[in-house]
Amino acid sequence: MSDLQDLDKIDRRILALLQQDGRISNLKLAEEVQMSATAVLERVRRLTRDGFILGYEARLNPAKLGAQMLVFIEILLDRTVHDVMDNFRAAVQARPEILECHLVAGGFDYLLKTRVSDMAAYREFIGAVIWTLPGVRETRTYAVMEEVKHTTALPL
């Protein structure tokens, strides 16, 4: 796989434009980078093939879909051995309320990013789902009061 040093200015500009608007037409993208549509299409294909572009998705409004409460959860496992961690990771994959799961270094093992409708739904979720995940010994909950910044855009 290529890395950042293999990207020229045009590749970086294409990636920046696609981060801003993943639905931009190839023709508009070509106009923005001042290249032919064919050349831009080939660059986008190469960037995808080389793993710089992982895919495209729509950003949905959580409040409109009944998932307005954002909660981060620290998870401490009872043992950090491969089978416990593998079982935990597999169980997390099956839960749509868990948006992200990160193995971290520090005072706990995993950090989860979750969305639910409200505190009552969270109380139900923590009891019925989180505490039933394999190996969970301890949790700490951080309910988000205000989302100050939200982006998936990477610096180029």
C-alpha cells in the first residue's frame, strides 16, 4: 500500500474534495482540480485501490432517527487474554448502538462510542447489553452534553 508521501498535490486535492462531498460528480471533481474527467476517474480508482479511499456513506441526523444521546463508555475487562478479548470484540460487532469500539492503552481496555434515544434507553442498554458482553468487569459512562466538534475529515 502507498503512503502519504506518494500523493501529489492533485491527489491530496481530490481527497480533500471527496471528504467535503462524497457525492461530487466526477465531472465537477475534474473541474475543481483542472484535469480531464478520465484522468480524475483513474486517480480516484487508484486512490481507492491503494486504500486511501475506504468507501462512501451518508451522514445521518441522529436526532431525526431517535439516537440523539451520545454516550462514551470505558470498559475494563476481567482478564485481558486473547479469548476474552476476541469474544468481547465479536459481541460488540453485533450491536448497532455501538458505533465505535477502540482497544486503548491506559486504565481501562476499550472505549465505546454509542448512541441511544435518551437516558432511559441508556439505562436499559447498559443493563441488557453492556453488562452482558463477554468479560466486562467494570464500566464508566460519559454522557455527552454538547457535541462541540464532529468530523470524519482527516488532515491532508
